[in-house]
Amino acid sequence: MQFYLDGYRPGDPTVAEAHPSVAARPDGLPADCDVLIVGCGPAGLVLAAQLAAFPEIRTVLVDRRDGPLTVGQADGVACRTVEMFQAFGLANRLIDEAYQVNEVCFWQPDPADPSRITRVGRVDDVEEGISEMPHVIVNQARMLAYLLDYLERSAARLRPFYGMRVTGVRRDGDGVVVDVGDTTIRAKYVVGCDGARSAVRAAMGRELTGDAMNVAWGVMDVLAVTDFPDIRLKAAVQSAEHGSVLIIPREGGFLVRLYIELDGTAGVTPESLAAAANRILHPYTIDVRGVGWWSVYEIGQRLCDRFDDGEAGSPRMFIAGDACHTHSAKAGQGMNVSMADAWNLGWKLAAVLRGEARPELLHTYSAERQRVAAELIDFDRKFAGMFSARPADSGEEFRRYFVTQGRFTAGVATRYAPSMITADTAYQSLAEGFPVGMRFHSAPVVRLADAKPVHLGHAARADGVWRLYLFGDRGDTLQRVAASVASKDIDILAVFQQGHRELAVDEMPAALLPRKGRLGLIDYEKMFCPDPRGGDIFDLRGIDRDAGCMVVVRPDQYVAHVLPLTDVDELGVFLAGIRVDTTVQMETRPSTGRHDY
Ligand code: FAD
């Protein structure tokens, strides 16, 4: 993390200086704003966190709840989501607090006595090397608390308005008029992060379609004493006659979540769920001594066919998260996919509002995320079906499916189709390990200036900035190219093939030592070398050592383009397809108050 760019300030450096607009903000709901976010669940708060990078954008958050969620709901945090939290500077806190899912066990009826369960398999939860981040479990309420804290520390000092229910939403010319509580707000854009019964979706005339039948699970976070040996491992347990339980150990070392599929929802109590768990786990017993939270979670696999109102022009209304897709909790995707929707949309809204990007950029949100959601629903239908099936039919197949779909559940299988922000794969052979359309897969490197081992992907913060990674050839082409790409208004990072002791910082071109901030200080954190201890990044990511390459990365860390190292013209053409004319941009672009780029 970089700070003190504009002068030394005592105190906690993670608390940004408040933007001047904060002091001028009204106490209550304003009459108008740039973006109105309806709903402060995972989708709404990630969207707000991304927009908070641009304090001049007037963002308003409302939620009908009286205050933040305090307990319950989702708990699975996929590797990709932890990567995203890293970009917001929140990963360390999350990892410290969370349970880390390392292995998964499978239990089935013992063939010798099917009334008893026996362990039939134990596999790694996450395939080695697919992410530098772990798969973790933490209460959704805690995830939201980290994000609320982030908003509070941001220059925008964003704070949700709780107890505010949205009752009406209508498009009005170049904006949207929204009835909130007993007032009306006019917004340039409205984003419905308002869950499965979304009012914004209804106002857009859209609906969730799919399975008519809801499946119900009893969910219970318990403190219990048990002789079941795998209670601190994720365990999928299928009994012969009494159904299934999914055991998810929770943060803190003692708490455990039990998911129990139900035949019906009538008469379900924590006691009846505990009794069902005991029947399934026989001959083991579980003595529930405390219930932290419990619920009957009833949901079908449903999807909306479009996530915006942009059929006939520029979209002004969007939906994200459960407002667009619902699915079972079995694969632990709900919160993750919802937050990924929001990140995808956040930087695009900011770029258009700041006059940097063409408004057509906003169409890519629905196009990209609707497809991801459709894949998720297909996956979930199969996964949840296998979990519920009688073990004799699908035990082995379920285990195999779990392993083969690991990249999907880790959130790293998403691949966006070619569009104005995702190029074709003509030069993919220059960097096979950075597939165009997929998230930039980080790898260990050593920072040249201070010899610090770091992860290259962690240089990409959630700041709405496009990045250009220059991977050097065997000669000095990178140094020569750096000067010519400096005019492209993109954050340039250089990765050399040489070891960090073989290169001299003071011989590097100015483009790799950019001057920043009020004091014109030098940013020394743009140059990297392989870290032999973690594997050479050129080998790990299949980078052509003779030719080198350029890798263009979107603000949400997805690879947009791979290009020859010298193809600066092609880079310019690609960026021009996204951005508005730079001369116009310079005139209309407001000051951001950001100092890091
Ligand atoms: P949500 O988290 O649903 O947030 C929507 C927000 O919008 C809410 O805060 C709501 O108060 C607000 N809102 C709604 N309508 C309005 C309105 N008209 N005006 C203003 N505000 C509004 N997933 C799991 O994986 N495991 C679980 O055990 C599990 N249990 C769940 C239990 C419940 C009761 C619910 C509701 C969900 C559960 N989920 C679970 C799903 C998981 O929580 C969601 O996938 C995830 O929260 C989706 O995030 P979201 O931001 O899209 O929507």
C-alpha cells in the first residue's frame, strides 16, 4: 500500500483524507445523485466500494433494513473473491478471521451396514496453483462489515441510509426517478442490488425465470460436541435413508454450519434440524449446545434474461446479484457471484460518469454477467441434484464433478467473450498463461526498487484504472517501448527477465518511474523481476521469452488483450475503441482527488 504521496499525515494511513464534497453533503437523502444503489447486501456494498474510489461521483446507498446485517446468510468466499478483496485492501483481515477450506471429505453409507456412514473420499478443496488466495468461510455479516468500514475510511466517506425502502422506480429521460421512503430522488443511474424480490427489476419489467419449484434447506450455525471426526473439515455426508448434510466449519475454531435438505418447511425448528443431523450422521452423534443462527432457506434456480434496461439505447437501470440470479447454497456461489457482478459494473459506471469511456461500455455489463449467471445456474442445477441424489446412484460421479468443477467454484473459470473491452486471441501464444477474457492470474515476483517479494496481481488495486503489463524480451526492448506507451494514459508495469540485482533502477526510463502528486514524487513500485523462490513468472505464465509481450488488464483485473511488445499502434487502436476522445476527456473530466495514478 502506498501513502503520504501528498505530504505526511500522522494517524492511520488507511483512512483517506475526506474529499471536499463530503463537507457540503446534506445530512439526509439528497434530491439528486449520480448513482443510487438500492440494497446494501454484498452486491450493493461492493458497488459502493468501487464507486468510492471516485469521491466526486455522488453515490447514494439505501436499504430497507433498519441497520447492517448482523448474522447469517451466505458464508462461502471463493478464491476469486479473496483476490477481489485484496484489490480493496481487505484480504488480510478477511483471511485472518476466516476458516480456510483446505480439504473436503465425502461420507456415504457403509456397504457392510448401510445404516452407518463411512468416509469414502478426501480431496483437496482447491487445486494447487489456481490462485494465490485461499477459499475461506466467514459470515456474510462480517463481509459486509469489512466493506462498510472501507466505505467509512474512503475519501468519499460513504454511509448507507438504512430504513429506506424503495417503492417506485421510473425512467425519466436521461435519468431515473426513485421513490424512497417518503421522498423522491432523481439519479443518473439506478442499480438494483435489492435481492431476489427486487423492486428495481420489477420496475424494469423483468422477471426471474426458471425452476418453479423451490428447494428448501435448513441452515444452522451451531456450537456442538460431536464424535464425528471430520467436524473441522468441509464434509458432504449422504445417508442411505435420512437424506444429506453438508458440514461447513466456520470461523473462530468452534462454530460449524450444517445444511440439511428438507422435504417440507412446516414445523422446522433448530431441534428438528439437530435431530435430522443425528439421523444422517449415525453412528456418530452431534450434541448441539448453542445455535448462532438458523434459517430455512428456500430458493429455486432462476435467472433474468437481461441485467439492464438498455434494449433501446443507453441503459440507466441495472440489477446485480440475487436480483438477477438465484441458486442453491450448495456450491457457495451466491455472495461471490453477486459481488463479482457489482465489481464488473462499478468501474464501468465510474468511467462513463467521469467522461472517460464511451457510454456503450455499459452494455458490456449485462452481456458479460448474464452469461456467467447462466453458466452458474446450469452448474448449480447439476451440483445440487447430485448432492441430493441417493448415494448409490452418484457417489463417485459427485466426487469427480466436485474436483473437475473446482476452478468454477473457486470463481476463476469466468471467461468473457470478445467485445469492445475484450480483444480476440490473435497473440495469445505470447502469454498462454494469461488467457484473454479471464482474470489476470497473479504470480510471485520481486519488486526491483526494494527487492520485496510480492504478487504481481496485487499491484492492481480497485481504483478503476486500466493497466498495461510489459513483459520484457531477452534484450532491452521493454525499456524502449515504455517511453512510447507512456502517452496512452494507462498504468504501466514492467516485468523483466533479469534478476533484480542485475538491473539498475537509475538506468530505467522515466515512464517506469512516474512522477506523482502535489510534490512530484517518484513511484518506485512499477518494476518487477522474477522471484526464483516462487517459480519464474515467465515460465509459470508461458510468456514468450524471445519476444516478450504486452498484457492489457481491465480495472476489474480481467485480461483484455495480449499484444506483441512493440505493437504500440494496435494498443492505441484498442484503447480508442473504449475511451472517448482524449481532448474531450481532458475538458470534461472532473478532478478525482485520487493520488495513486
Ligand atoms: P441481498 O444480500 O439479498 O441484499 C439485498 C438487500 O436489498 C437487502 O439488504 C435488502 O434489505 C435490500 N432491499 C431489498 N428490497 C429493497 C427495497 N425495495 N428498498 C430498499 N432496500 C431493499 N446463501 C448461501 O450461500 N447460504 C445461505 O445459507 C444463505 N442463506 C440465506 C438466507 C436468507 C434469509 C437470504 C435472504 C439469503 C441467503 N443466502 C444464502 C443467499 C445470499 O445471502 C445471497 O446470494 C447474497 O446475499 C446475494 O447478495 P445481494 O447483494 O445480491 O442481495
